[in-house]
Amino acid sequence: MQPDNRAVLNNLAVAVARGGNDDEAISLYERLLSLEPGNVPAHINIGIAQMRRGRADDALRHFGEAVRLSPEYAEAHYHYGMALLRSGRRQEGAAQLAEAAGLSPEHRMARYNLGVALALLGRIDEAVGRMAEALGDPARRTPAALRLVWALAAGPDGLRDGAAAVALAERACAKAQDNPDCLDAMGAAYAEAGRFDDAVRAAHSALERAEAAGSREQAEAIRAHLRSYEQRHPWRQSGGAPP
């Protein structure tokens, strides 16, 4: 391979990253950026790999550079916002996610995670509204609130807050405490807050109601949650719970 063949470098870096070798992908993207410092997708991709490797400061540097180079590119703001959020810089993360959602209204993950960011900041009404928009129905606020509960209770590292999840779950389900969806979400929230006895009780109640309704798939999912709480482990969602 010619050392200055940028297209080959890029394609190889993408393939290596997809194969799970982030360190090699980072090395290849660094070579690409030494030849083409203004390559915005390369800055984003190396930032994603750096985040997976736990190198948040390096990732933030690359995402920030992508935003500087292409301020109208929603994807750059989205990844920068998510990295900021997962680094504990919630206000800045929310601002970047709002920018991404404004630049690309069809970017559902930007709106979804903006809802999470606003909830982490305590702006609950606004958070529920944003989540409802991300789910495609602004009028359905209770399902949106429950999605937020799951995100706060069982989402990725840096995006969880057990106390906020419990407060939101109890508020959202105040008038629907016989609803298995509500009880299931409350169980996840209690578990994330370390209240495992409450989590077990909520999950048992959710399971009883799901079984009574004949919802076999839901009942099986709740059983898995219940087993986790009985072992004193909070539940963890895979994939970041996309809408």
C-alpha cells in the first residue's frame, strides 16, 4: 500500500474497526489525518474508537475538531455531545445534542439522547417532551417517560442516574401502578439506585400483571430482570436503547 493512499487508508481503518481492533484502527486514522488533517469523518471515527478504548480526552479532542471543521454537520455535534455527556459534562453535552437535533430534525438518536441529557440536568418536562418527539408521538408522554426511566436506570456508563430514574418512574407511574410497563421500569430504577428489595417487589408485581394479561414475551423479559435484582445486580440494556 502506498503510504499516501488516503482512500486505501480510510477503507482499511474502517474495516479494522469493524473487526474490533480499535488500536490498529486508531493508528490508521492517525496516519490518514497526518496526510489530511481536515478529514471530518476520520476525526469522528477515531473519536468513536478512542471512546471505546476509554480515552475520553483524546476522543473529545477529535470530536471538537470535527465540529470546528464542519459546524453545520449534525453527526459531528452528536458524537461530541455524547462524549461530553459520558464524561460528566452534561450541560455542554446537552448543548451539542440540541445543536445536532436542530441541524438534522430526522436524527432520532440526537433527540433521544437529548431527552436523556435534559433528564440528567433535572429538566424533566422538557426531557419527556423531547423523548416523545424522538419516539414519533409527542402526545404519548407516559411511554416517553418510561423510555427515559430505562435510559437513566439501565443505559450506558456515564448516562445513568438511579435517583433521577426513581423520581421520574414514581412520577410517571403515580396513576398507573397496576401497569406492568410502569412496574417493570420502576424495578429497573430501584435497582440502579441500590434499592434491590423494592426492585424485586416491583418486578414481582409486574410479572403477575403481565402473566394475567397473557403477555408471555413481556413476562419472560420481566423474569430476566427479576433474576438480576435477586442477585443484587441492576439491569443493563444493550445497544444504548435506541428509539
